[in-house]
Amino acid sequence: MITLSSSQNINSVDFLDPAYFDNLLERHRIAYQTADPFPHVVIDNFLPVDLLDKILTEFPGENAIDWQKFAAASESKLASRSELQMGYHTRLLLYQLNSSFFLNFLQELTGIEEAIIPDPHFEGGGLHQITPGGYLKVHVDFNRHSRLNLDRRINLLISFK
């Protein structure tokens, strides 16, 4: 265990296990690539429960300050893409989801041949929260990144209650 400060500790549960994702790849690659009406997969228990519990304790709930408010026909929610508004374990998870081993996992899962480039700006990513009375309906996301001028090829949604 590495001590960061008197109040924060990192342990192995805070890091994603590449071997676990190798196993997921073998179990879900064909399901993703043959799904109808578009390639997708739902993977229950995708992340360790202990890690999600830590992230939930950091989540600001309805008291989110300086979060962007969305109120449109397709969505009523709060969103934050600023790392400064995220807790330590949340940032650590997002950094890992942008890591080379995880991007390789996504590339093999999806069959995308071009290199997948992460978005360090969390444009359209980051944290999203649906508060009581809020909703997120089926909609089309943007397909061209405004800052990187790259095509958006894949979305990863992690949902928990």
C-alpha cells in the first residue's frame, strides 16, 4: 500500500487488472461485433465493486457545484468534464480508462483498425448525473471532436446506482 497523505491510500483494488480485461475480451468480442441494430455490448460487473463504492462516496450528488446543466428534449442532466471537480479515485479510474492497455482492449473488442486515441479533455465525457426528474433519451452524439478535430468512434458508458 502506498500512502499519499494522511487521508488517502491507494491499494490494488484502485487499479484495473489487465488480465481481467483479457478475459472480458474473449467473452464479449463476438457479441459486440455482431450485435444488432449496431455493435454494442452490456457487461455487468464491469468494474470492481470496491472501486465503485469509493467513486460513489466522491460523487457530489444533487449538490454539484459548477456542473453544466443540460435541459433539452433528449436530456435533462448535470455534467462535468473538469478533473478539478472530480474526486481522487474518480480521476484515477478515468486516467486508467484512457491508458494504452485499456485502449488496446477497446480496439480489440470493437475491431476498430485505426488506433484509438483517448480524449484527455473529456469532451462529451467525464461525469454525467441524472438527478430526480431528469432523463437521458436516445439521441445522437457529436461525431467530430471540437478540440482534437478527430472522429468520435466509440462511447463507453459506466452506469451504477
